Amino acid sequence: MNSAHRHSLSGTNWVLPKDESSHPSAKPHSRPARSASSPLSADARVVSLADSLGIGHLLAAILVGRNLEDSGNARAFLSADADKAHNPMLLPDMSEAVEVIEDALENNVPIRIHGDYDVDGVAASALMQRALLALGGRVDTYVPHRLADGYGLGKPAVEKAADDGIKLLITVDCGSGSPESVAHAAMLGLRVVVTDHHHPPAATHSFGKLRDVQKIEVNPRRADSHYPFLDLSGVGVAFKLVQALATRKNMPPQAHWRFLDLVALGTVADVSPLLGENRFFVKQGLELIGASRKVGLNALMKAAGISAPISSHQVAFVLAPRLNAAGRLGHAKEAFQLLIATDPAEAALLADALCRHNRLRQEEEAKTLVEAQEQIHSQNLAAERVLLLAGEGWHPGVIGIVASRLIESYHRPVFMVALPAGKSASKTAATGSARSIPGFSLCDALEHCRHLLLRHGGHDLAAGFSVLPEKVEQLREALYEYAQGLLSEDLLQSEIAIDTEAWLSDLTLSAVEEFHHLEPFGCGNPPPSIAVRDVKLLDYNKVGEGGAHLRLLLHETDGPSIWAIWFQQGKQAEKLQIGEEVDVCLSPMISTFGNKRSLELRVKDVAAAG
């Protein structure tokens, strides 16, 4: 991609598609006259794709901008049908996992599922328990507590399983980073089937060194995995295991699809890319959520005030935060109990409890965010390539969310540490949570600093760790040194990926209505971003409480005048001048009020024309 507008009002780079520089509309002064056809029609790739698929030029231009100009690839992307689902037996150790579980089912062996406390782990736990019970299994689930148990499969949980007479332990959304616990389980006579999607630790710290342990690890990110899609969520991996079991048991071909609502929940909540197999899972799963027979989901939607059809945005910002709030401020078993509930009255009580947890989470998050920002300003940390912030009394359940908020403002990796308080604080491990930007792997960074950590794990962009308070400053210095050679100024500059350029008059109601073919939107497949060049700012005004938002009246020569809304950017008003020509990055969408559908233009950024 090519960069443009390094000095937009928000300070964000606009990144154009690779071939956009040859597009007539990329050169404002060489554009066709307004009386000519739309600049979208000047790109032969756009015209060819539109004709081939029977779609409008604007949607075709967006697909071309996302490297989907081949009609076959574009058609497959838009359909997102079942042919995107791969054979589960391609996952490493899947055959062994199926055999062990099938044997346990046939012999009435006690099975325990060990989950995780986030939405992905809770959804995977609920899916696995529901599926194994439906197959006649003797099964229960252990949902860990964020503070008491920590992340992963711990030895105390293994010992409890052994004491309870469990013979088979199945992990979901965890386990790859706990080889010692798996070895401990083997010593106690338990079989363990690990299902996970996190990056396994370096070979010297993983199952590879446990030569005497017969391990089963179903994880697409294993170094020896040949699975064609790496970005499954934890619940996605659990679903593939259930798919394999259903096939072995000669269940109807789509019997396991009943669990895709849980897969959609966990996949969206875990910010997994909504591409490939995940796109199929979430597209089907969202439809199931809206028509769900699971009383827990119905109760949560009612308590949250939403109804079908359900979008990925509603999952990410309405349902997932409520499910996550249990694990953040209480115990994730409340969310798990909701997802396996069969009694509507019990489900209603659980849903109300999750909503209360979420309100408290929002208050705690807001307080911690203010304290973190004050720390950045008071210690002059804003210029550092990474931010490591530590505070006594910060709740471990919200620091990850706060780290994400800080990335929105500072666009650099953020490491948050919740320091314990009290007399014995120095001897108590501090909980850490980190979020990153593209180009800086948290897995690699934490592995580099592992000599200072008690434990760590996660993804490239989101991870957790624990550290002794006395080691925090050493960790800060180690991260600063590590980031110095990796994070260039370009990587620290936030970007907006532009899908295409268009005229304002191209953004019609009918053209934007076609965007629903691109859904579900989310990580890896964001809503379209369209650059409109050389429009005149006829007027603007602040709206919302305290003038938080901006409404801009944009006019195109020989074209329309239309209002657009710029949320949370009222402060930009002082940089605007009525009558000036500007380039605007827009995200068009359809707004529905009652039975009326209308075009809404949401501003993402504004820059001087040209």
C-alpha cells in the first residue's frame, strides 16, 4: 500500500491500496470532469469484477482494494459458505484426541473440561460440555478464577481433578503453555487432551522436552501443524474437535452446526480475524444467535436490550463485555452457567448479574484509565516506544481493556501491571496484561523477557504475564531495549487503510446497501473506508453532550451536499475553516429508524485537499 496524508487532522496516515497510484481518482488534478462517468468506472479491474459478479462499482472497488479482484476469490469471500470449513482431521493430534474421547464416552469414564475465564474460553467450555453430554458423556467443567487460579492449566486444578476421580481432562482455549501441569497429570494417572489456539512457547519450554509424557495437543499453531487456517479461536478449535467426534459417531452432516452461535461469540470476542473459516463460522453463528434456542443467550440479549438480527458489532460491544465482566470482576463460572442454562428463570437472574458486573467494570475501567493517563503525563512516557504502566490497587480484570484504550491514543505497545497492595505486596506476584500494534509481537517480547517473568502467554497482539513487583523496573528497561531496534517511527504512526477513492455522488443508498455482502465486520475485515477528495466544507457544528461530536456539511463541485458525522472529535473544530477544500475519509453505512432506511456517512479523518 502507498501512504498519503501524513498530516491529517488526527495525525493518522492514510494508506492506499497498492495499485491505487495508477487509479485516475488517486490524482485529483487528472480526474475526469464531473460530467464524465465516475472514476470508479475508469478502473478496468473494477468494471470487470462488477460485471462478473453482478454488483455495483463501489462494492467491486472495495473488493479490488482488498486484493479480491479475482472473481472466483471474490465470490467465495462474499458467499462465506461451508466450503470454507476444513477437514478437522488435518489438525495435529486430532485422530488421537478423537480416539481417547470416544473411548471415554463408550466406557463411561469421568471427563472434566478445563476452560478459561474470557468469553472465548467460557464459550468453548459450554460448547464442549453441551456436545459431550449430547454424546452420552459423563462430564463436568472447571472454570478457573482469574485471580485465584491464573491463566492456563495449573497443577492445583490437575490435583483437584485427580482427587475428584477424573480420568480424562480436556482443556479448551488453554494448555499449550502448561507442559509441566500435563506431566503432573500423567503422573497422577490422568489422560489430557489439550485443545488450544495460542502460540506454543519455545520448544525448550514446551511439550517437546517432556519425552516421557504421552501428550495430545490439538493446536493449529503448533510448529508441525499443516492445518490450512491458523487463526481459529479457542472455541473454534473446540468446535473442530466436536465436528470430528460427530463424524466418527455418524451424526447427521450438520448436527454440530447447532453450536456455531457459541463459536461466533468466542471468535468475535477474542478478536480473531473474520476471514477464511472464521468468516463462515461467524456468519452462520450470528444467524443462530438471533434465532437461538439457548435460553441463556436469549436472556442476555433481553437484559442488554438487543434483538435479532444480531451483528458482529453487537457481539463485540454488547454481549461479549457482559460475559467477560463475570471473569473480570467476579467469577467466570456465572457466564458459563448462563451459556449452559436450561431454565429461563435462572438464565434471567444470571443475565441481570452479568449486566451489573459490566456496569462495575465500566466504572473501574474509567478510573484506571484516568490514573494510567496521569502516569504517562507525569512521567513523560508518551515518547517511549512502549508503555509499561504499574499501579497499586488496579484491578487485574480491567487492565487489558485499559491497555487497548491507551493504544487508541498513543499507538504503541502497552504493558499494564496491577501491583498488589498491603504488607506482603512485594512477595506477591503482580498481574500483567499487554496489548500491541501490528509489527510488534507480544509473544516474542515476553519470551525475550521470560527471565524476569513468572509466567506468560497469549497472542502477538494480546497477552498476559505475571511478575514480582521488584522486577517491574527491570522489565521496563528490558522492554525498552528490546523495542528500540524493532519499532520504527513508521510503525508508531497510526494508519487508516483506504479501500478505494470515490466521488461523494458515488455514495448512494443503493450502493452502500450492498455493503451487507461484506459482513460480518471485525478484525481482518473492517467496515469499508473510502476517501473522497477535494470537497468543500460548507458548514460544521458541534453536537452531543459538551459538543463531543462534529457534523460536517460537505459539498462536491457539480455534485451533492451532504452531512457527515465525526464522533468524539468535537475538539477538531478549531482546525477547520468554512469554505476550505478537504479530503475526507468516510465509512458509509445504512441507518434504520422505524421502517425508514437512510444513508449515514461517518467521518474517520479529515485532511487538507491534495
